[in-house]
Amino acid sequence: MTNIVEYIDYRQFLLDFYKDLVKNRKEAVLNSESYKFFKSWKYSVIREVASTLKNPKPAEIAKLCYPEIPASEVSEALKLMCRYGLLLQDKTNK
């Protein structure tokens, strides 16, 4: 009998948990610039690589990516991420 009670309690817990998730979920419509960040794997990789290096240069980041990304794309991606606050420049603008 306890197994059934535990099972019912667990199911109720999961149901309540998912109800809270749905209730607190916020949806947003992405504009074309925001969508650009999410449509390609490159942006996530560039962001992670850039955040681990000290004063990274686009060419340096490009070479660390596999497959390698052109430095011009890395530069464009860095500008986009700075504009949206996904990366911050230090005081020397690097």
C-alpha cells in the first residue's frame, strides 16, 4: 500500500512542479538580430571561447573553433554579442 501512496505523492509532486514551470515561463518573440544568435552553433562557441581568453582577437578565436570560423564572422559575432550584452568589453575596449 505504501508504494501506491508514494507513487501518487510523487506524481502529484511532478504535476505541481510542471504547473509551476508553465506558469512562470515567459515567451519572447525574437527580432531578426536576436534570432541570428540562436540560429547557428557558431555564436555559442565564439561566446564561450571569447569568455575564457584574456583580450581575445577574432583571428585567435577563429583558429580555436572546429571547424574553423572565418575571423570576419568572429568579429561580426563579437559585435553582435556586445550589442546585446552577451559579452562585455573591458575598460580598454578589448
